[in-house]
Amino acid sequence: MAVKMRLIRIGKKKQPVYRVVVIDGRSPRDGRYLDQIGRYDPRQEPSLIEIDNDKAVEWMRNGAQPTDTVRKLLEISGAMSRFQAAKGEAHLVGTDQ
């Protein structure tokens, strides 16, 4: 099973709000998901991005692949840098590691 991290659209017509979810890659866009890890509201000023970084890092460690849009949201929230640091790909300056 190919597990992906992607957006599910909710909200009214012309007023999108998205959930960041972990889902089977073969499922439809608004299909059943395994876990909800955050939400994204592009209509607020500035855009609202709420992501549970611990859950996101755990799912990426287990092999979940984020889509391009979700990858950008994870970079903004800091989950991507935490994942790369835990994986050993990035070096954090100023920490006691």
C-alpha cells in the first residue's frame, strides 16, 4: 500500500479549507483517510497552517510520501527539517546534538 500525505478539500463552494491527511495513494481525493495531521486555510490573511509535527515526522519515518503542496506546508511548519535532522540528512546549528 502506497501511503501519501495530501490535502482533502472541505468547506463551502468558493470557500475552500483543506485537511492535511495521511491516506492510501489509490483512494479518491476526498476518500477515507488513515490519520488527520493538520489543516490549511488559504483564505485567511496570513494563511492558516496548523500541522502536528510529531505525527507528520512519525508518518514520514514509516514511509509516507508527501505531495508537493503538502511538502511546502511541512517546510513552513518545520516538520520537514525535523524529519531530515532525525534522519541525519540535515545538521542543526546551535543545538546540543
